[in-house]
Amino acid sequence: MTLTNAIRRRIKQLCDERGITINKLSTICGITQSTLNNIFTRENNKPTVSTVKKICDGLEITLADFFNNECFYVLDQEVK
């Protein structure tokens, strides 16, 4: 699994746990809906750490909480 796919999976998982949509997440986090939609629909879109931090802030979790998940334990080697 790539890092981008793991981030997508984790965002979806957190939304499902809280019973919110991606649209609602964008409102909570102060991120445009298009930014979040691009993470999920554009294959070459790589979310920035800043975007992930905004998601964490909106969900009131730390970056460590976000990345401490099984989907990040085994990632494919990133290709340059």
C-alpha cells in the first residue's frame, strides 16, 4: 500500500468512526471540500503534512494518533 492510499484509508476510517461525511470533515477542519475530494479522486494527489495536521486538529487527535494505525505499519517503498 502506498502512503497516499494509507492516508485515504485512515481519513475514511476516522470519518466512519465519527459518523461524518468527507464534506462534514472539510467543514470541521477548515479545509475546502475540493482539497479533500482531490485526495480521494486524483491518483497523483499527495496530501501534505499541513493538510493531515488540519484534519487532526479538526478531529481533535494528534498526528501520532492519526499515523498510529495498522494501515501505516507496512507501506510500499515510495518510487521517485
